[in-house]
Amino acid sequence: MGALQAMVLSFFLLHSCTTIAQVEQWKSATATYSKETDASFITDGACGYGDLHKISYGKYSAGLSTMLFNRGSTCGGCFELRCVDHILWCLQGSPSVILTATDFCPPNFGLPTDYGGWCNFPQEHFQMSQTAFSEIAQLHADIVPVQYRRVKCHRNGGIRFTVSGNPHYYQVLITNVGLDGEVVAVKVKGSRTGWMPMARNWGQIWQCSINLEGQPLSFEVTSSSGKTLTSYNVAPAKWRFGQTFEGKQF
């Protein structure tokens, strides 16, 4: 084999290995579902999203056990799940479904991990919406074995910033985040300030103690993979608490 042929072959082998490494391997977990009559699953949640229909996550969402929730930093992340290893409960062909992490599944240490204590540490468990669960398993199933992996989030439109608080305590809820889905750092800038880091309040609600009223607002968002996106002048000078503004997308 000539030197040129060897170089070309090495390049393609390296490229193939890199591509394979970027695809996360399947991991084992368990899953149950919340009935859609439980409105709190859609309108509340430990990530701070509120009504999931209004922020486009809808019914393809899940609460995560402590092991996966990671104190709220996983909020907004996307997972692909499929039911496996149960001929009676899993749908034929093991179809998969894409979910967004929107809530926390609390532990119940008074019950065993195989009956009610599914979210006890260190279990890896997904409390799915009924709609999502029905796409991978029979609804009469109690708990099913699943495989999961992290995937990129595909969102329509830009990242959304919902402002709340008061003149001395400013908060922003960040939703509709593409790519990793997770936000690990946020900065805000008014027309009369420099870039100021915000602290995570809970879930994907971020805060800072400064009066930003009367100033156009810009945001810098960093994802869990370390990529940073800046959206300039997202909110006009006359923004009001409770309003939602759309910026750029990863």
C-alpha cells in the first residue's frame, strides 16, 4: 500500500471512530407513567417550566429520578427511550420515543425499588407522560425495563426567555433550548450594564439582584457541552414582567 493510500485510509478510519464516539450508547433503566388526569404533571414540575403545552414540550416529557435529575441541571435535556426485554409489555419492534426532562421524580424510601420506590437513589428511572409511554409499551404495564440515551434536542424557533420578579429581584425562565437542551450558565446585559452572571434559582429559572427596568436586554447562554450563544437586545427597553421573548438558537 502506498503512502498516499495509507493516509487516506487512516483519515476515514479516524473519521468513522469519531462519528461512532459521538453516538451515546444505550443504558439500562426503568419507566412508569403518570395518568393524564394528573394535571400537575403537565402544569407544574421541578424545572420551573409551568404549563408544558405553552412552552412546546407538551406531553412528550418525563420526570427523572435523583440519579438522572442532577439537582435540576438536566432540565431541558432530551432522551431517547425504548422498552426492552419484556414480550408482554413492550410494543412489537421496540419503537423509541424522544422525551424532554421537565420534572423530578422524588424517592419513596418507604417502598422497595421494584414496587413503588422506583425513583429511590441510585435507581435510574423515568416517570413518563401517558402519551409518551403508550408509544413504547402497553398502558396496563406497571413498570417496564427500558434503554435510554441522550440525544440532541430539535426545537422550533429560538431560545425563549420569560422574565419575572420585581425591580430589585430579576428572574428569567429559559425554555426551548436546542442542541444539548441543558443550560449550565447564563449572563444578562442591559444597555447601561456590563455582562452579569446569573445564578440558578431552581430548574431552569435563573436570577440576579439588579434593577434592569427600562433597558433593552441581551442574554448569553452556555449549554452543557460548553457552547455559548449570545442573543442581543432580545427584550426592548419597555419590556414587562411576565413577557416572553425569543432569541437565537443553537
